[in-house]
Amino acid sequence: MRLYLINPFNPLVSITKGGYRNKYRVWKPLGLLVVAGLTPPGWEISVFDENTGVPDYSILPPPDLVGITAFTSQAARAYELAAEFRARGVPVVMGGIHASMCPEEARARVDVVVMGEAEGVWGQVLEDAERGTLKRVYKGSFVEMDEIAPARHDLLPAGYRFGSIQTTRGCPLNCTFCSVSAFNGRRYRHRPIEHVVEEMAQIKEKYVLVVDDNLFGTRKDHVARSKALLRAMIDAKLGKKWMCQATANMADDEEMIELAAKAGCFGVFIGFETATKEGLTEIHKKINCQTGRDAKDCVQRIQRHGIAVVGGFVMGLDVDLAGVGLQIADAANHYGVAAMNVLILTPLPGTALWDKLDGEGRILSKSFPADWQYYTLNHPVARYKHLSWTDIVREMSDCQRRFYSVPRIALRTLATAWRTRKLSCVLAILRTNLSYRLNLRNDRETYRSMELSQGEAMEKSGAKAVPYRMLRNTIRRTLPAH
């Protein structure tokens, strides 16, 4: 039996044309590699990541079963693929977070929907496929982490700059805009340490992305487990350089930062989300509001150990007013982060934010499934309380221009050299900053492609539409031309 596992691309964010610099921004489809690890030896498996190139499936050996995963922004392409293979008589299974949050939509377009974590049901899916008795829906449950099979890292070709691994699932924070707690639950679960170390050693890339939503957790027992993992990684002498996601509480424990650095950590992404306490209250990220916590001090404590900090922010909150773009850029510069990633508040299915904005009639891009392509977190898809669609575009441009100006990049690179005294960190930060700056032109092209659809959505919703000429001129005026 032949199985195809496919990670669809999104034409608006395709980075196959981005050249060498985008090797640092392409992550392996780890979920598919885990599914492959759960698949019995009797199946011949091929994994296709369309972010690195779209194959001509018509000339490949025909599969007996196709499995497709998708984030929300990939859903439209996922359905195109499903239609293509179903037309050839090949059954299609779709899983991942979008299918789990929108099962009825997915079920209308594929043969089988796998909801939730696949470990508990994937074996049954394959058995039913072999017998020709596939069910329409399989519901996975939250599995214990010792049940997770090692990912099949051998199934993707060379060319990725980063390998990837998962060591925990679940997030207790439950931020309003995030669907992780709905998909993986709020209970913080961690894999056995020996399993993580063994799999890390199997990854052929020197650089690794730890995909956990929060590697170090939020409680004392989480931190103790994290330290044990880091010590095991140090003892194993893996020789890997890795980056991860964490919350600001990482900086509360000097020993943990030191262990992370010794274990190979060179970068951490921290979601600061907003520069205001009102904004943190709105999104329910209470951990960032703890008394006495200073973001700049947190960043400096981490960077003193040679670990670069990338700051994440969200624009478009109900408390955000005109000038929020420069406010975010100034906050990021003040904190001293090595790079800044600003996302536009996006209501994703399964989140409290979706329920709120949908209930208030504030979701504008809702011609589904086609409009899912705009749900990349980089495009305005809703009506924001104090900022129009063109305001958001302008604020984002102001933010990026200030933070990623050439003088700022130069100062940031020099500061990284002074703090870390590590050439690898300096080069990584320089590449990251230049990549963000150069990719701003992609945003310019995408915003233009949204002009017509956004105007139509506003008209249908009864909102006052922006004249197309005015909208086009605003986009041209506010986005960098490069």
C-alpha cells in the first residue's frame, strides 16, 4: 500500500521563490513526520512539503491513500489537492488543526476527517483503509506523551536549514487568539526525556526548532522537568544548536537560562503580544502582567547567556489606537530584542476571539474556503475596533519601517556582538533582520491582491467601503517599495 502525506502551500506566503535567505524561515511539517512514524512497515510512505516545491502528482506512482494536514491558511489549497486525488478515485484523509476546528467544512470536501491528536486513531484509519471500510470521522484524544512515535526525519530530502522536534504538548495560558489549548488541551504534557534525546540525535540538521508552544512551562514542576531535559541534552553532547518558544518567566530562573545555553539554545521566541497592560488583560495573558516583571530586564538576562530573543507582538486589539505601530516598534527597541515579529490579530476557528468577532459580525473575509488563504496572521481579515483596514496596513508599515531600518539593524547586530561575543549569534541575527526587511515586499504584493476582495466583503457586510482608488494609493504610500 502506498501512502502520500502532503503539507499544502499557501500562494500568498510561498517562500520557494525567496532564495537562500528563506531557508531560515521554512519549518519541516513535523506533524506529518510523526504520522509517518506511526505508520506500519507495510506501507510505502512519501512525504511532500509543497513549501519547498509543488510536484506534478499526475506523473508520480498513484497512491492508495492520501493524508493532508493544514493550518487554517492552507485549507483552500488542501481542498484543491483533495479534489484532485478524489477525482482519480484515491481516498483522502485530512487532519491537523483546521480540520479539527472545522470538521463539517472539511468532511464536505474530503473522504475522512481526523479530529485532534492522531496517535490514538491513525492505526485504525490505516486498517480500515486496507479493508475498504473507512469511516467519515475519527476522533483522537489527548494522548500520553510516551505514546508518541519518533518522527520519520529520514523521509524529507536535504535542504532544510532547521530540523524540528516536539517535547511537550498543551498550553495552560489559553490566550484568546490562540487555538492551541483547544487542539492540544491546557494540561502541560511532556515526552519522556530519553525519547527526546534519542530523537534529537537522529536529526541530521545541526540547527533544530523545538516546536513546543512553551518549552519551559509555567509552574515549578514544569521548570524542574525542563532542567532535567537540558541536563540530559548536555550529557548526551548532541552538538545541536536550537531555538524554541517560551514565555517571559524563562528569565526568572538564572540556572535554567545557563543550562539552556549549555545545551545549545541560541534563540528564544517570546510572545510579549502588546506593550500595554490593557492589551494583556484583553487577550488573557496574565503571566506577562506579573508584578515586578520588566520586559527589558528579562531580555537582557537571557541575552547575557548568548541566547538571542525574538519578540512577538499582535496588532489590532480592541485597545489599540492610532500610533500603535510606532508604539510596538519603540517597545521592541526598548526591550532590546534581536528581532521583532508583528502579527495582525486574526480570528482563527476554535478560539475565543473567533467566537467574539463572529458573534459581533466583525469578520469580513469569510467567503470560505477561498478566503482562508488570508488567515496567515499577516493580513487584516476583520473589522478592528479603532483601526480601519487601511489603518492597520499603515500601522504595520510604520512599525516595520522603524524597527527594521538599516541603522537599527546595524545597531542591533553590534549590540548582539557585544552581549554574546558569538559570531554564530551575530550572523543569525543579521540574517533574520535582513530576511524580515527583504520580505516586506511580499506583504506589499499581498495587500494589493486583497484590495478587491476586502472591498466586496465590506460592501456585503454593510460597512462603509473604502474607495478602491483611495485604498490602492494608501497601500502604495505606506508599504516599502524596496
